[in-house]
Amino acid sequence: MADVHYIDHPLIKHKITMLRKESTGNMEFRKLVSEISMLMAYETLSDLPTRDEEIRTPIEETVQPVLDGKKPAVIPILRAGLGMVDGILALLPNAKVGHIGMFRDEETHKPHAYYCKLPPFIEDRLIMVVDPMLATGGSLCDAVDEIKKQGGRNIKCMCIIASPEGVKAFTERHPDVELYLGALDRCLNSDCYICPGLGDAGDRIFGTK
Ligand code: PRP
Ligand code: URA
């Protein structure tokens, strides 16, 4: 069974509530997605490896920790995942960024992949797959399938709001991948939207409705 981490922090909870409000406009929505992503990434990355480095302070020589290993890769699922990238790069400015394009068919609710470009040496990197919404789980499951097909092994996924149905589908399909969530909502409706959710994340980030 995959590890599911519910990030429990009053700042994240408050900002997710603001995000949900119908009255929150595109500009504020984008800012909140970015801030929540940064706060969630801080928790998600708490086990990043470090190594000791010899440095000199103004006072003396000392051995202190610095981040170790290959640069992580942040992989947003287009479109809505794009809104999460800036907040994460604020913490990891030299991370590589890949892209996976997916959209859900409005009738079948099944994901369709239309683009995939991952950074090189993906097998050696920590990979953070990001998408604000985990609804049926189809998009995230397929995105992780593709990343694994291309050699990715060390994968964490970060979603702001999830449904119980999506968590079940994802953890059954990818039991080896850790999942980090900002909120777990009640259920999906008949259009496979998360309830209470926040509506269509892509449209609210990009102002397309
Ligand atoms: C949304 C969201 C996820 C997906 C979640 O994207 O950003 O990628 O739906 O649904 P699922 O778990 O049922 O697959 P959408 O397909 O609306 O595309 P967009 O980001 O381009 O708006
Ligand atoms: N995609 C969204 O943007 N919102 C949902 O509630 C479900 C899928």
C-alpha cells in the first residue's frame, strides 16, 4: 500500500479554503495555488538527502549539511499542474522541469495524453509529479505509468485536493509511490468533479471559463 501523507497545517488549510471560494478570482487563485504548493513542497521534501561540506564561517572552519544528489525533477500535469511549479521552484530553484499533457474527456472522464517531455537521467532524480486535483485518479495514474516507462523510480506525487475514489485508484495502481495531499474531500459527483472541491482548476488558473 502506498504511503498517503495528509499535510496538516493551519496555513495550508486556510489557503485551501480561500481557493475553494467561488468568489476567488483568477489572480488570487493563481497566487494561492503557488503559495500552497510551496508550503506543501516544504513538507514533501523533508527527507531530501544531505551530505556534509567543509565551509568557513567568519569565525571558524566547520562541517555543515548541504543538499546532495542529482537535481530533482518537478513534473506538472498540464494544464493545471503548471500553476504549482513556481511555488516549488522558489524552494528548489535549480530543479529540472518536465511536462506531461493530459486532458479528461468530458463524456467518459478518461484521461488523454497529448504531450510528454521529461528531463534527462530521470532514473537518477527525485521526481515530484504535481497536479492540484486528484479526482478519478486516471490522469495521475497514467502520468506515473509514463514516467515509470521512461525509467523514473523515485517518485512523489503532490495534489492539493483529492477524492477518496482517486486516492483508492492511485494507491492500488502505484503502491510504491508516495502521495502528498492538502485536503481529502467527500466524493465525486456524476460529472466526476470533486465535492466540495473548487471547480475546474485549469479554468480557474488560466481564466478559460
Ligand atoms: C484536471 C486536473 C487533473 C485531472 C484530474 O485536468 O488538473 O489533471 O483533471 O481528474 P482525474 O483524476 O479524474 O483524472 P483537466 O483534464 O481538466 O485538464 P486541464 O488541467 O487542462 O484543465
Ligand atoms: N478536475 C478539476 O479541475 N476539478 C475536479 O473537481 C475534477 C477534475
